[in-house]
Amino acid sequence: MNTKINTFSSLVNDLTFKNVFSHEEVLKYLVDLIFKYINTNETYNVYNVIPQSYIKPRNKEYSSYFGDITAVLSDNSIVSLECYKDKFNQEKLNKSFCYACRLYDGQVKKGYKDIEQVYSINFIKGRYEKEEDKILYKYVYKENESNRDIDCKLITIILIRFDLVDKIAYNKKEEKLITLLRMLNAKTLEELEYY
């Protein structure tokens, strides 16, 4: 018997996001789209996908330290993905920064000679601080006085706004990423199926 489930769970729902994007082929597709949007020509394979527990902890102390999904890419860089369905703010940026620092620090504590790049990729709703309305923001550490990158260039924070997709113009190169972001922004099953 072929039955259709009529229950809808948005892709930005915590458990749905972890379930969908913890599949290696889906995560590889997503990561490739993001890095192509950033203008890198790399194509990555995804290894060691580690989704945060599907069960929400009762106490924040037992929450995951590494974001919704953590993965190692074929160039050995590490990606932490987090999805925020509520407005993004400084507290959430700090949380994301902590996840990235823990992944960086884990390499240092293990005594790795070559520390690998850590990317903290965050899907967000709403503008962060006073930034302009654009799809992707990329942050690295800068020295305040001279605005030079400091030694910790190996941690990159990326914010991707999924709520802007209906309001922006995009080119052919960006089309697949925009479609995926529209899926994240879908508010009904019909809208999700359309994309």
C-alpha cells in the first residue's frame, strides 16, 4: 500500500536538519555549493559525519560541543554546521565560535603538527548586527588597529541567510544554492516539494 505522510517538519527544525544533512551525499552536495558560492573551485569529499545527538538534552551542560553536524572534508579541514530558526544574535555567534574553537583546540591537544582549517557554517534567519542584506557573510580574525588577519586564520565563521532567498537576484552559478536555501526557508510541505 502506497501512503503519503502529510506531516511537515521544516528543514530548519533541529532534528530534521540533523537527520537530512547528516547523510554524506547530501552534506557533500551542500558543502560543495557553499564553497563554490565563496568562489573556491575545490570539490570535497565528506568523511566522518558526526551528527549531534538526535535526542535533546534536558540540561544545556550536556549539549553537544561541536554544532548540529561535524564533518571532516577530503582536504582534512573540519566543518561544523549549525542551523538557527530564530533570529541570529551575538550569543548565537559566540556559541558558533566556541564550537569552532573546540574543533581547533582538539587538534592542538592531540599534538597534530599541521593544524587543519575549521569552518563554522551557520544557516541563519535575519540580519546579524548591522550587516547589509546579503546571503553569505565570511568572518576571520583581524587585528583591530591595522585590520590585518592574525595568526588564527584557521578558523572561519560563515553565516548564510536562508530567509533572503525570495528577495534577491541571483545568477546561474548561484541557482542550486539558492534553491537549497529556499528549501530551508519552506514553510509548507507543498512549498518544500515545489523546490
